[in-house]
Amino acid sequence: MDVNGTVAEGFEPVRDAFVRNFETLGELGAAVAVYRDGRKVVDLWGGIRDVDGTADSAPWERDTAHVVHSATKGVGAAVLLLLHERGQLDLDAPVAEYWPEFKARGKERLLVRHVLSHRAGVPVVDRPLTPAEAADPDRTADAIAAQAPIWEPGTDHGYHPHTFGWILGELVRRVTGGRGTGEWIATEISAPLGLDLWVGLPETEAHRVGRAGRISPPESGSSLRTRPKRAVAEAYKDPSSTTSRAFAAISPPPDDNDPAYRAAALPSSNGISTADGLARFYASLTGEVDGGEGELGGTRLWTPATVDLARAEESAGPDRTLVVSTRFGLGYMLHGSASPLLGPTSFGHPGRGGPLGFADPESGIAFGYVTNGFRKTVTADPRAQALVRAVRASL
């Protein structure tokens, strides 16, 4: 199997791991990009673009993009933190201060900070939304406003697979005078940084996006080692559990290949990106990025103070949704047993089935991995982890 692209001297282990993913872990098509101190040191791609293709199908190209599922959350969270940095949003204000209808049914003291740290207590909706309803921001706002928390906001944490994005999206609309999250990301993040990354895919870019396969019911990946496997499996199989209800907040599951779904802006789950787009996004959070010919450009998304906010631990311990111990900052998963990243300073977000993006300020690394071969994992895909270990070995 041909692997294309380049690695800087010293990062050859990443290429070796990428090749092994195809040889031993059943990789079909994928790309990985790594930046160090704002300069790209890994840019690799290989395999076929469409997961349902054959060996002679269209190859994965340098500019091939794919849906990254919950890795989208890291991009969506950046919007709220930028609005906070610009003085437009107070992280310690009640959500209802910006969205009065939200305060119904015991949510009047639920803070913006609780949303970003998965402490809001609303990972489920009483009536799951169809994919078409989930793509309609008015319908999702109404559903969330009418929802009662299943635990007192701020007192515990549990991953919010879909509702995280619905709350975030409505907050952005309220704070910015009606701008959608996808539009905000396109104009304030992707365009200035030159990112091939969209939350709401333009029709003009549809030809670049590979076809995805269906994902089986989720598992927690390597985090299964941290709790008895039976407890984790039962949580995902029990339709009445918080776990099952949270992941089924959109039912039936949306089709990643549906043009209407791809065009919607769901900052929890339907971002589409190249590996370079994801890695470059994270590189821009912690420093300047390569503007071409090896020169660092002037675009940096966050101040150092915002980086500290994002990666300061807000939630830790048993997760009511994922049933394993998780760690969250403000909008980002932190390095830990459920989602191993590069080291203690790392922050980022995996996507269900394999995608992963993160930054590690201590080493200056920013990482992006995109695949079309989605697996059952939610937080720690073996292929992504093999690449992360190879990056660590290269430092």
C-alpha cells in the first residue's frame, strides 16, 4: 500500500506507524498531520478515499477531507472561548442571561462554564430528534430549552455527545446577533488560518469529501481497561441508560454521507476536515503557524490566558455518560486514561470512530488524524494511539 507525503528528520517513526496501521490494523484510507512550534513536520496520507470502495477506487489525495465526528467539539469550543476573550461572553454567567428561554425546568443557574465542561446535566432529550430536526437550530433550541436536567447542573459531569453542540450553537446565535456557528467558524477561524475545515460543508467542496461507513454501537476504546468491561458494555446496550439516551439524542443515527446532513452546522458532530486542517487549527491555538516557505505567519487564535483556560481541569472522575473516568477542561478532553494524548499539558478532542485532534503546549506539538474506517471506539482508537505514541517517540 502506497503512503504519500513527507516527514521531517526525526519523525520517521510516525510514517512507520502510519504504514503499520494499514498493514495490521485494517486502515482503509487516512491522513495524519503534525506541527511542531508552528511548522509542519508530518504530512502523510494513503489508502482509498471512500470506505465502501475497492482497491482500484479513487485514492486518498492530499486535499481529501472527511467527517471527524466529535473532534468537531474542539472547534466549536474555540468559538465560545474566543467570544469570551473578546468580552462578548462571560463563562461564569448563566446561559439564561443570553438565552432567557433556557432557564425553564431548573436550568436558571446553569452556567456557560458548565456547558463547556460537560457539567450541564442535559446530555439527553426526552424525545430524540430526527436528523432533519437536529439540523434545524430553531428545533434544537426549543428541545434544549424544554429539557429538564437529569442531575443538578454543576454538581457532576457526563459527556454530552449531541446536546453540547446544540447549546453551544444557540449561545453563539444569541451572543453574535444571529450568526450561525458554521458561518462564524468559516469567517473567523478557517479563512484567516487557511484551514480546510468546515462545520457546514459548502457545496463547492463536496467533491473532496470521502464516503464514510456506518458505525456500530460505541465502545470506549482503551478506556475499557479502566473499568470492568461488563459495566461499560451494559451501559451502551441498556436503552434506558444515560449512555444510550445521550448517543440516541438523534434517532435514527444521521447518515454521514447525506449532503443535507453535511451542509448542516452541528458543532458537536459533523465537522469535515483534512488532517492538516485539524492539526493546523490546534497549532494556531498555542502559537503562530507556518505561513508558507517555512516562515511563521502572524495568525494566532488565542492568547496564552485562553490556552490556560481551555486546559485547566474542570471535570474529572467517573463520567455519567461514558461510564469511565474522564477529564475535561473548558470544551476539551484532557490527557488521561480514557483519552490518552501526548502528555499532561495536552488538550483536544477525539471523534467517534477514530479521528483525533489535539495540542500539547509543552512540546509544541499539534496533531490531526482523519480516517474513513470508523470503528466502535469513542475516545481512544488504536490507530490514532499508535500515531500518538510514534510522535512521542520522535521527540
